[in-house]
Amino acid sequence: MPRRTHKKSRNGCLECKRRHIKCDERRPICTNCTTSERSCEYADVFRSVPRSRASTPSSSSPAISVARDRLSEFSGQSSDSLPKDAPVNMLHMQLLHHLMTETRSTFNESFSDTMFSPDVMHMSMSSPYLINEMLAISALHMSILRPADQDFYRHQAAQLQTHALTIFNSMELEVNQETCVPLFLFSGLLNVHMLCDSLNFRDQDFDQFLSQLVSSFRLHRGVRAITTNSWGMLRESPLKPIILDGETRFSRSTGPNPECVRLLDLIEASRLDPSITNTYKEAIEALQHAMVACLLDKQDTQASEITAWPVLVSPEYIDLLMLRRPEALVVLAYYAVCLHLRRYVWVFGDSGRFLIESIAEYLGTDWAEWLDWPVRTLKGRHQGTATN
């Protein structure tokens, strides 16, 4: 008798295996688990790389441990599938050249000059996890610029990122004056990579896309944990210009944004639970700086002012977003305005329009008043397409 064809996925998640159903192996949450709202885990995700006998769990700082727990969920492949000491090849040289000549120019000038300064590059070269993520960002950028080769470069970006995370997870790092610089750069680039991946390579089904975006937001919390306790050291490091510039931007008084004030009035008038109202208030306040800068038509608006928001929002807001609470979706639509007004930035693309239109359709006419401003921005005078 001919052998029966194997119909189940061999590398599916543990929950689908338990339920004896075919898994589509989508990472980090498969479609079946997303639909049924079940916990989705993979047996092969980030198996620990053997550590030396001298290494002990206590040698790693709490912040790094929290970050590792979060980031260990984020991988499209098994760490065992990647060589631990992959040799440099011509593709890596191409990506490095593109990073230094093209991707670098898409960063803020202050950030670029500091990140690629001799002192910082010397520190970066001693941190393989950071170098792999730098090359991953370059490959991701090339996947946007070269649609005909998009699948190839996106695959390279995913592999390099997985390799970076595998190396990171295998190390017992203390946050100190030596490690805080590569850790900060790694967390920042990883944040950009995850957001770009979620926004540009999205599922066209809004419900599926939202689940993926929420999963990405949860992982951004792990990024924040990496540098939470190292700000003082960073201010005395070669990254001092970046840190001081960021502090200046986010401490600058912008005054209340009229649209934010109006949204807060609508939320307060809804008489929600006080804790929920406060959660929305904090999410809107975290968004204020990026919104004001975009609305003032400052073409030099930092991408970091926009990419920072998923890192800054609270777990409580992310939970409300996961529950598809209408007010949480409206706040997300306001964030999408920033994405839309900076759609020429390759990290964002046309994701702002997609989000606003999808949220308006999902919530329906009952929420038209709440979404009036985001919807009107799609018909505004701001024009532009994604470039560099």
C-alpha cells in the first residue's frame, strides 16, 4: 500500500499539534491560535545555545533577562538552523556597503554621525549580535527599495535578525559602561526592524494584521527593558549626543495639541472605568510629541519620535488593543496619522492609510465622529511617496 502523504505541518505550534490540526506555522502566532485566541508556542523557538560552565543565570542583569524573555518569542526559524559562526560572504559585504552609503542616510544626521563614528563602530564590532542586526536592517531596507528582489532580501533580513537574537540570547550580559552602547543601538534597530516588518509586510485581512501588530507591540516592551536602567551610563558614553538630543526633543514643551485634547474629551465623556481612561490618556500623551512635529510640517521629524510610541505605550493599552476596544483603535488611528504624514520614510510606507481606512471600516459609522480627524488627514494637502 502506498505510504499516505503527510498532511500535517511538521514544524507547527504545540497547540495545533495538541489539537491535531494543520498549522500554517505563522510566527509568532499562527492563524489557528489567533482565531481561537489560544496561547501559541513553538518547540523550536530559541533553544538555548549551550553556555560555558562558568556562566550562571545570576550574572545577567534583570533588565537583560526580561528583554531576553520577551525577544525569545520573536523568530521565524529555529536558532539551531543557523550556524553559530557563519562566515562573512559577498552578500554581507553588499549589505554593509548599502548600510554605510544608503541606509545610513535615512537616519537623522546626528544619530548617523554618532552611530558611525570611529569610537562607536569600534565598540559595535566587538558585539556580533549588533553587527548582525545592522546588516539585517540594511537587507530590510533593500527589500523595500527593490520590489523585484523583495523576497530574497526580506529572507536575508529575517535570517540575520534571527542570528542576532540567537547570539544575544546565548550571552549573559551585564549592563555596564562597555555593554550599554551596543545594547542601546541593538534595541533601537530591533525596534525599527519589528515595526517595519509589521507595517510593510502585513496581512491584508485587518483582524489578522491587528493581531500581528499587537504581538509586535508586546515584543517592543522587551526592547525597552534592555536600556531602562542604563540611561545614566549612556549619557556619559560616546552616544552622548544622541541621548542629549533625544532628551531635548522629548522634554520640549509643545503645548496641548487640539486634536489630542478633543480625543481626550471624547474619552472622558464616555465615562469609562477611571483606570481605562488613564491608560488612554497616557497613550495619547506618549504620542503628542510626534503628532505636533508632524502637524507642524517639520520635514526633519525624527523617525524615532514615531517609532518610540509602541515602546512607550503601557501593557494595559496593548491589552485593550488586543480586545479590539473601539477607543483603543481610535487612538491607534491617531498614531496612524503620523505614519501617513511621514509615508515617504521607508519604515512606514503606506501603512498609515491602511490603518485609518481599516479602523474606520471596522468600527463603522457609529464612530465616525471619533475618527473624523484621522479620516480627513487622508484627504489633506500632504503628498509624497516612500523613498530612501
